[in-house]
Amino acid sequence: MNFPLSVREKSIVCTGFMGAGKTTVGKLLARRLYRDFIDIDEEIEKAFGLPIPEIFKAYGEKAFRDKERELIQSFGSQPLLVISVGGGAFLKEENRNHCLANCTVLYFDISWDSWKERIHVLTETRPLLKDKTLQEMEQLFRERQSIYAANHSEFQVDDFEAVEAAEYLADSLKMSWDIHAPQA
């Protein structure tokens, strides 16, 4: 018989716009919480044996999103992981609902101004940014904000370095777990 996971045992899903720091902070958070880290985009690349831009070229976005859904369902059902999902993963309601029901969802919120400072390191590896103008990127950024509203906790990343962010999140999660722990 399967028992529901306690809040402390649930996997943690890091969501937010591409380049918000989900993977960088997620890895550090996993280390601080003694959990394994899973990057769904890296798992997709392993499954196809190709980098994401090549997957989009060879198989299209639908094949990418189907594999993403399959992996989110699989890893999101396991306990004690920290999982980074791609910026578009929550576009699919099925992904959002699965993560919200089975995991603790952390939204990495970044302002447009802070995100713009990261564009130079993002455009080569993000197929959805290729050949887009700054206005088109901002439109995509703004459109995606509403899908990230479905979360258990928001974290404003603008003023934090990665290590600082991971420490803050780990401490906050531990306090939350203590509050939700069954009383003897």
C-alpha cells in the first residue's frame, strides 16, 4: 500500500523563466538538502542523445515536450529530489498539475530588467530565443508569467547570488517542514 509523501519527503520542483537560475541554484539546493538533483532538460538531451537545439531541429518542439512530460511524470513521482524543469514545462497543464499535486513547487521569479542582463549567455542554447528581437523576448517573458503563478512558494532571485539563494531556500524549506511536522 502506498502512503502519501510527507511535505518533507516530497521532491522540490524549480520552475520559472529560462535563465532564472533554476539549474544553478537547484544543484546547490540539492546539495544543502542532501538530495539528488535532476535537470529535466539534461535528461531529455540524454534520451535523444542530442543537445536541445538539435532536438528541436531534428524532431520538433512536440517531441521535445512529449519527452519532457514523460520525465516530469516519472521524476515528479519520486521522493527526495530537487528537479529543475525547463521554462516552458508548465505551459502544459498536465505538467503543472502533476508537480503541484506531488511535489513542492518553487517559482524562481526574476524581473525583466535582471533577465535582460543575462541574454548574452542564453541566446545560443535556447531555441525559443533564436532570431527573436528584444521586444519578442519580452513578450514571451510576460506571457509566461501567468503560468508560473501556480506554485507553492515564490522566490525573487534578482538580488541573490546562487549560493546565497540556495542557503536561503534550504533554510526556508527546513523551517516550513518543522512547522508542518506532526506534533508528538
